[in-house]
Amino acid sequence: MDAVYCEGLTFKYNDAKAPALEGIDLKVGRGELVLLMGRSGCGKTTLLKLLKPEIAPFGELSGSISLLGKKAESPQPMVGYAAQSPEESFVSDTVYGEIMFAPENAGLSAEEVRRAAAETITRFGLGKFLRRKLDELSGGEKQLVSLCAALVMQPEILLLDEPFSRLDPVTAEDISSLILRLNREAGTTVIIAEHSTELLFAECDRVIFMENGRITANTSPREMCGVSAADSFLPAAARAFLGHEKCPLTVREGRRLLAEIPHAKEVALPEARVFGEEALRTDGLRFALERRGEDILDGVDIVLHKGEHLALIGANGCGKTTLLRCLAGLTKAYSGTVKVFGKRMKKPAGMVALLPQEARDIFIQPTVREDYIFALKAMEKPEKMADEMLAKMGCEHLADVHPYDLSGGETQLCTLGRVLLCEPDILLLDEPTKGLDAVSRKAFGGLIRGLCNEGKAVLTVTHDLESAAELADSCAILCGGRVESLMPAGEFFARAGSLSTAAGRISRGEVENAYTVERLRAAVWGAD
């Protein structure tokens, strides 16, 4: 008996011009681990939601879906689902309430509910913030709670939409190991939609590649390396050695192959860029949630220049989002100073703009274009800028789409465009590459580089080490409430230890300064 069986599945959102899914034939055996890959908006999230009937989107549906041998009907307690944006699925206001909701809703006894919740809480180590409000958690902590809530009923089928996008590298590795154990030891069928393929790609039974609502490849991880459309979506090891007869899938395989073949011993570090005047400076910035409470920010010192892109890395809950909110004037630090172009400003409106982690919260109108126009009118700017910005972001086709019908990656791009309408001098980005596929991430990087070339100053907080290594001019770590190791990005990643990129781990001891796939390919192939 198959865990999932779809035949001729076609789905079109209400008022959409084209189907989100078209002619999907899919069979997933019980106990399989399957990865869905493809560009943002290709239909991955829509497919996962249709496999959980309780949250299936509204629209025109044809074809059939069977789950565990029966027609898919709501409710499906044996199907767990963790959303790409956890806030969308939360039904409680506390961590404990969220985890207890599913067993309570399933009609379990009070004792069974407490036991199920206790097991899950213990397994994930959530006891430290069990009684906290969900809106007080960091993005990564919310994602962890969402995953716990999906697992509390010990589902037979687990659907995960971008489960690692908000997690720091260490937590992401821990969660990927847990997912693998659930699959291998408990027999849980797992279907994951994920842009970051470093952690589980090689462990999957099958990888499915989607384009424009269709499945265009359904094969083993090893054979997926031969699918040209999927090149940009492969793990770093595969991308670095793509074209080699022994194309590796993991860091370990990559290190073995690198040691066997000729390669350069060093790649030159990029020249340090020369920046303009100081755009933003903080001195001794301190913040606590409660009076006499523990400081989240404990003396933050940052200097950001015109034309500079600074990436700030740190663990979930370390205070990165709090810092951005302080810099944007949305939260007030109790001590320290923030200077914008040399002046202390209580509310730097117009000069500083923030792209929040919960990006959809920015939109208040029924379509993306209408929201752009609404904002432009409020700022007394010409409406034609709406279409110009949509074109600049490559989002013209999304102009008439409701913001909540956008995929995660589409949301990031449209929201960034919305923020850029303010024409800020300083841009603060909170996890901007989450939900972006490899192609969109490259285009996003080009856009940020263009803004910096225009003299804009950009501060990004991120868990995406690969993007930070590729896109940033400078990097630093937020740890213990302070900013540590602020230096040029090349030097930062060339010297990195546990925060090294996959390419950096492959090249360690073999090629100096090969901390990106492009740099490693240059050492191996002699060209970018």
C-alpha cells in the first residue's frame, strides 16, 4: 500500500490565470524519504498542502489523491504538516498550547495529551521556553515549534515545507538527523520541499524536480545530477564537481575526490572594497525584554558604510531580529546610541527601511500591485513606480496575485520591492534569502550588489552561510549579545571553523580560500 498516490492531479487557485499544478502523477511508498525541488512558485507548497486536506487551498481541483490507501478526506491526523511560514499554522498563543492542540483536537484523554506533549517537548528540548508566547520567539524558534506540533501525533506521513530555512546551521543539522531517524527507525514517510539540499539530499530515496506545476524529473539523488535543469539546486559537492564522472553528493565524498584529482592549492582572496562614509554606527547598544531582565543585546558595536553589504550571523534566538528592530526605530534600546550618517535619530524614517522576517505582514491590499500603489500614494510618489519596481524585481507576473497566494520565495522578492519603494539609504534585511531558490538567490544577490554600487548600505542577518559568503562584503557574528569578528567576508570565511560553508569544508587542508562553490570549481577546473 502506498503512503501517497496522486493521479492526474490538477489545481488552479481561484482567479488565477494558469494552474498551479497540472497533471501530477505521484506515488510515494510507505517509509520513503522524498525531496521536492524546483524554483519558487513551481507548485511544491501547493502540492504539500493538498496532501493535508484540512489545509488544502481553495480553488479548482481535478484528479485524485489517496493517502494510506484511502481517498484523501479531512481530517487526516496521521498526516503531519509543518508550514514554510509557521505563523500561518499556529492556533495557540503559547508554545505549550500549540504542541497540545493536535492531541486535544483528536479527542485523546487528558493523560494521553500530556504524555504526547511531554515526549515531544523532551525530544526537541523545548522546556526552556515552554511557557513563552509564540510572538516572543525568534523565527527559527517558531519553525522548531511548528515541526514539534507536526510530530506530536506521531504521524505516518510527515510533510515539511522548507523546514531548515529559518534554522541556524547547528540546529538544522540536529533536526535533519531527527528527521532521518524518524524515517529510518520509525518508518515515517517523509516528503520535504526544500531549497537547501546540503543536509538530506544524499539520504533521500528519490528526488522530484518540478517546473511550472509539473513533475519533470523523478529519480535517485545520484541520477538527478544528470538532469541539467536541476544543476543549480544540487548540493555544493555536486555543483563543485559537476561534469566529473564521480560526481559527489556529500562533503565527505567531495573531500575524497578532491584528494584524488589535480587541483590548485590556493585561490586568491578578493580585494578588499573601499567604501564611502559611515552610514550607520551603534555604540554600546543594550536591550532587554523586561526591566531587570537578561540583556538580549549587551553592548552591540557596529559600523556600516555607504556601499557596504554586511552579513550578521548568529544562532536562533541570539537577538539578530531584535537588533534590526532597534536600528529601524521600531524597538527602543535602554542604553547605547544609534547614529545615521553621524546624527542621532530617534526614528530614522525614510532613511532606513526594514525587510522583516514575517514578510507578508507588510501587505495590506488584495494584490501586490495595489499594495505598491497604496504605498506610493501615501508617500506622494507617482503610481508608475509600481510597475517599474515589479519589473526590476522580475515579478511582473505576480502583480495581480493576492500576497497570501505567493510562494515563500515570491513573497521575499515582492516584499523587497515594496520596501525599496521607500528609496532608503540604509536597508536592513531579516533572513532575506529564506524561501528563495538557487536561481532567484543569484538574481537577488545581483540586485543587492547593484544597490550597494548606488551607495546604499545593506545589513543582512542570515543563517544562509553560502549566500553570506557569496554576496557580503563584510561578515560578523552576533554572540552573547555582542558583535564579534567583524571583518571582510573573504577573510571571515577563509578562517571559518564550525561556521564554514560546505565548499569550505570540502576544501579544508587541500585548497586555501575556496569557501564558495565558484572558488572551489576554479581550483579544480581552472575557471569559474
